[in-house]
Amino acid sequence: MKRIAKWLGIVLGILILAAVILPFLIDVDQFRPALQASLSGALHREVKLGNLKLHIFAGEVTADDLSVAEDPAFGKPAFLSAKSLHVGVELWPFLFSRKLNVTNLQIDQPEIAMVQTQAGDWNFSTLGGKSAPSSAPAAAPLNLSVKRVEIAGGRVTLSRTVGHWKPLVLEQVNLHMQDFSATSEFPFSLSAQVRGGGSVSLEGKAGPVNPANTAMTPVTLSLKIDQLDLAATGANDATPDVTGLISFDGTGQSNGTTLDLKGKLKADKLKIAKTGKPAARTVEVDFEVSHDLRKHAGVVRRGDIHLGAALAHLTGRYAEQGEAMTLDMKLAAPGMPVQELEAMLPALGIVLPAGTSLKGGTLSAELAMEGPADRTVTSGTVSMNNTELVGFDLPKRMASIEKLAGIKEGPDTRIEQLSANVRSSPEGTQANDMKLVVPSIGELTGAGTVSEAKELNFKMSAVVHATGLLGVIGGKPIPFSVTGTAEQPVFKPDVGAVVMEELKGVGGGLIKGLLGGKKK
């Protein structure tokens, strides 16, 4: 036993000594031209490596730096540059046959620029072409078997060659591909932080690689996005007025041309209108979309918007035209509980009179949204039934009519019915064919506008349920205007003409007194 232990010790010592000495005896850098040529041929781009070093215990060769050339059509800066490259090799064939069989690749801290043209072509579309670039040195093919490809701590910048689109930057990118092959499907996973706020993770399967266009490689994936800040990351370029924190959990499948994506989206602190304020509640959307990866256009097949118990349905199309994203969408929102919607009004730029709130009732809408996403025109019908505007005494605001009609004041205003045809654009909102039924007053009709600054300009008329002097008029409409602002509306009834016409001979002094004048 002592002799066996002795020989084992000697063998172990020789192995340790060999592991220490071999890296100095073997000039692994002699394989750099062959490795560069093989990688260049595989990627269809010129690949440059720094000095190679052998690490016996790790079973790998490392390069001081790495660069992959850009597609000439996109300029001269490198498509990829990295701090170091780790190449896992089969050790025994290398030591005894000087054969470099690659088993895995790890790229450390790469900078990757991904650029798309207006036509939809990416600068990585030509990666993996069938022929090597003319600048690559001639060499015998390398026996390349990559069981694992990894990117660690990378930074990826996604940008466009035209337009004002702000680049989207992914940091701390970690990518893992297993059993990578250009001719078969392979699993992958990716995680990254988004500059400006938020994180992205996805996993799935890709391949086989499209030999004519790498960007059109089929992919099946699961995607998770957490708290993506739309404004800070630049993800709201097409709709700069829309801000908030977006989370998503869903699945997708791409044939290389179209991506079919479905899942649940959550929006916190959502603001939609330019003059809006972040919403105090979370909006959830269950949706399905088919997106053209080259044309940046698609169809929203399902867009179920949830605000608590309130549900609306959004469907339609979108398409990039020049530097704008155009919309052709429909929103159907039948019988939504009003109180569920109140927390969303600030996000839409809708202002209630100061100190008021909504209580009870339902709201329905049928709306069409058309035009550029940053200048959308929304039109359609809106109606509200059996709700109450708490803290708003409409009879008191219309004091002159209240005196004539004997309307009973109260701290709140009950709205039996409110309907209108509306058209909203960046310049403001126009309401036509308005009908407002308030039991304490009667029926109010008219039309008007709300400017971008929330200034009101409405011409209305009221048919009051009169118990006072106006009872003798016989239901004649009383014209009035609404000016001021949405927060502080001002009502100015014009009852003089109607009363004078209907009560000729009754006595001007009486009328003047009722209207608040002084008797002589």
C-alpha cells in the first residue's frame, strides 16, 4: 500500500507540474489565425481576437479582446466588441494532436449595436451567411462544435437609421444558448436591465437559423417585462404624451416575419393625455397582437382593458408611416361602473369641478381613434346614467333660473342621463347633441367645446320642471352659457328675453326683482 501511495503521489505531482509548465511550452497563440478564420467564416463577418492564452485546469483558451465587424452597409464601427473571449476546448485532442475542438464560447462585457433600417433590415441580418468575407484569412475549416454560447454583462443598443426614434439600451445583458447549431432548433434565455428603468427576461427556442436573413429566424418565447419606465427609456417615442410603468407577462411565436404575441399587461402611474396626471390605480390589459417585424405594423385582435370591475374592448390596426405611428382603433365600453373609472379621469386629462366626485351609475362609450398616435383624433358617443356629482349644487350655480322656477337646491346633483357625440383632438374636445337630464332641474341640451387649457365654451338651453313663476311659460327652453374652466365652471342663464316675451303685461318691475334687480 505504501508503494502504491508513493507512485500515486509521484503521478499526481507530475500531472500538477505538467499543468503548470504546459501553458508556457505550448504556443496556443499559433491557433489564433485558424480560430479567427473559422469564426469569420461562421459569422460571415471579419472576427479579430487578441492574444490567446491556455488555461489547463479550466480547459479553455482565452482571448484578450474580441471584435466582430459591422455590415459594410451600416458603416465602419464594430458590430460587437468585447473585453475578452473564453473558448472551451477538448483538452486531450488539443494536447496530443494539436486539434482545437471548440465546445463552448463565453463573451465578457460585449458592446453590441443592433440597427434597423427604414425598410426593416437589421445589421445582424447577414450574420451567419454562407460565404466568408473577403478580408478573412484563408485557413482550413475548424471542427466547431458549440454546446454552449454565453454572453455575460453585455450592453445592447437598439436603434434606427431614420427618424427621431430614441435608442433603447439594454444593460447587464446575460444570454445563454445551449447546443447551438445553425441547422436545428436550440434553447436560449436572456435577462437584461433597461437603461432608464425596468427589466426584461425571455426564454424559449430559436432556429434553424435563416441562412438568407438571420433576423428572420423562427423563435418561440416567453417574455416578462417588469416596471418599464416608458418616458425614461424612450419606449414612448411614438406616443410621447403616454407615460407610466409597464409590466408584461406573456408568450410569443415568430415565423421570422410576423410575431404573434399574447399575455397580460399592467400599467402603473399611467398618463395618456398631454395635460393628464398619473392615474392612482393599475390598468390591466389582456391582449393578442400580430406584429409585422419589418413594417412595424400590426393588428390588435384582442385588447380587454380592466379597471377593477369596469371592462372595455380595444381592437384595430396600427402602422408606421414615415416617422409617425398611425392608429385605426375601436373602443367599445358598455355599462362600466362610474366609480371604477373616476381614478382614471386625471390620466385622460378629464377634470371635474373643484371639490366634487362621482358616485354610482354607469358609463358607456363607442369610440374610434384615428390618425398619428401623438395626434390622435377620437370620436364617437358617450353616455352616463344614474350617477351623482357629489359636492356640486347645479341649481345653485344656475341661481337666476332657480329663482324663477322654484328649483330646490341641494349639496349634490343627481344625473339621470347624460349623452353626447364627442370629438377629441390635441386642440381640445367638442361635444354636440348634448342631452343632460337632471331631476332637480329638468332637461338641458346644447353643444360646446373644452379647450386644451380646459376652458369651457358651451351654448345650452334648459327646459325646467317649474313650480314657480316659470310654470306659466309652458316648457319653453331657457338659453344659457357655460364658460370658465372645467374646474370652475360659470353658468350665465339668459332668461330675460324668454320671460319678457311670455309675460308681456305682467310688469317689468316684478321681473326685474326676480332677476335680482332693485325696485324703484
